[in-house]
Amino acid sequence: MIELLARLFIRGRDTLAPSALRQAYGQLCGVVGIGLNLLLFAVKFFAGTLSGSIAITADAFNNLSDAGSSLVTLLGFRLAGRKPDPEHPFGHGRMEYISGLVVAGLIVLMGVELFKSSLKKILQPEAIVSSPLVLLILALSVAVKLYMFYYNRSIGKRIKSSAMTATATDSLSDAVSTTAVLVATLVAQFTGLNIDGWVGMLVALFILFSAYKAAKETLSPLLGQTPEPEFVEHIQQIVLSYPEVQNVHDLVVHDYGPGRVMISLHAEVPADGDLLQLHDVIDNIEHRLKKELGCMAVIHMDPIVTNDAHTTALHQAVAEQVKTIDPRLTIHDFRIVPGPSHTNLIFDVVVPYDVKLSGEQVRRRIGELVAQMDGNYFAVVQIDSSYVL
């Protein structure tokens, strides 16, 4: 149905820019979500009133909150699509993450209210009156929610939207909760055993867990999570495909919302190369990253000695010694500065955040290892942090 609606209401899908197409799909899914959830609220509220089931009535209001969540998602996509302005030069893309976080908050509120209502139902049980109509309404509700989960997840993956993923998670939790309510209703009808309140409590716990997962997925980008390893690998492949670039380090990815990514990195180039030619190569790399990955790139050139066998061999030897401290440690910007009494080996060391040693401990240990290699060597070490996995 979503694809049919997309053909009807998203004009010129094949010619729209990726960001515009993404926003159009997000808004369409939001509108469809509002309509379907309002419909489910109406029929479930009728079924809950007819049967006297607190679980069905609570599930109905859960769908009403979902309609509000879809409205938040819709507004989030509209706000995220606003153009950059003087106060927000990187655009408003993070509004999509915020809308996903609001959706997670609404799921939490619904879970808490359902838990309270279910506890009251356990303490003060009431008889449940079932009918074929009530059972049919619940079964159709499960089917509708599974469909909503399917299209929200598929569109969310297609446009890489954490807000859509959170909405899909919410739809799946609703399908599970309604299934549990249906089971409780059937048990009451055929056995006379009233487990309405207990089922409602289990559903509430499931909803709260779903809210936690949804919040985690939307909060991480706002806090500055590490980029996907596949994205990092793609960047490195593009940069290192140019023979003038010897190595890449100090890669940082700045995420200002979907389609609004900036990256900065250091590219090692031959120290004896032609400066203007190397600058032209770096410009071409930046343009290619923009074209293929849709990200703005700032690349710093680091000149390194590439035609001196002694420097290359010493670089490799020091790198191997550094890895004895922790295999994940890497070095870059290696250079040799000889003096009258000793020789400085100057380089940077990338230390992942989960390395147990402090930066000062790593620096001191490297100094000891370098001195053991040759008493005239002195290590001048700069500690760098790793911003990618």
C-alpha cells in the first residue's frame, strides 16, 4: 500500500534529490501511521467497552498514543527538511533524531500507564465478556500492526532513518501486546480463567523494553556515536585508491543528521612530491567523497619521507614495538630528527578509548621500548584518540 500511495502522492520520485525523496517517504509514512492508529483506537475502544477488558481498552489507548507518535515523526521529518540558516549552518537534520527520542518517550508513558492499569486489574479483577466480533477486531489489529511494522522497517532501512526504525519497533511491540490480549481473551472465554491483568502487565514490560531499545537507537547519534565501520571503510578505500596517498589517519565523522555528514582526515603524502600536484589530488578526493558518499570532507596533508630505507625500516620496527603494549595501537607521522647527543623519533600514537593504560603510561612505556632499541634514541610521542572503530 505504501508503494501505491508513493506513486500517487510523491510526484517525480525518479527525479527528486535523495534528501527530498527521503523526506517525502518519511512524511507519507507518518500520515499513514496517524490514519491507521486512529482507526485501530476506535475499533479497539469499542471492543474494550463491549467486553469490559482493561487489556483491550489499554491497548486501544496505546494505539492512540501511537497516532501521536506518528504525528511527532511527521513533524520531525518536516523540521529536519528545513534548509540551513545563519543560526544553523549545518541544517536541521538532527530534528529527526529528536523526534525518534520523543516517540520513545511516548512509548515509555504508555508502558507505565498500562502497567498501573494492569496492576489494578489484578487486585480488582472483573469478568470479561467475549464475542466473535471482539476476537475478529483483535485479530485484524494484529495483522494491521504487523503490516505497519513491515513498511516502517523497510522504508526506515531504505532511507536510513532511526526515527522510522523506532516507529517500526513500536508497531512490533503493539502486535505482540495485542496478540497477548487476544490470547487472554480466548483463555477467559474457554476456561473462565481471568488472566487479563497479568497479560496486561507482561505487555507493559515488553513495551517498556521496546522503548529502551528505541531510545538507545535515537539517542546515540545525538551523543556522537562512532560511524558505521562500513562507512569508514568506504572512505578509506576512496582516499587510498589514489597512489599519491600513502596512509590515512585522524579520521573524524561529524553527523548533523541524515544526509548532513562532514568528515575530516589526515592523508600522508610524499614529502618530496610536487605541492601543487598533491593539492590537486586532495581536491579531487574531497569532490569524490562529496559525490559518492554525500559528505563534506576536509583533508589535511601530512608530508612523510618515502624514499629513505633507514626511515622506513625504523618506522616499522617502532610500530612493532608499540604493538607489544597493545595490538590495537598504531603510529603515524613518523620522522627522525638527529642531534649531537641523541636522535629524536617523533611520531603520534592512536590509543583506543578502551585501552586500560592511560595516555601517560603508554607514552612512558613507548619511551622505554625505544630506548631499548638504541640508547641514543629518544621517543617524542603525541597521544591521539580514535574516533572510529
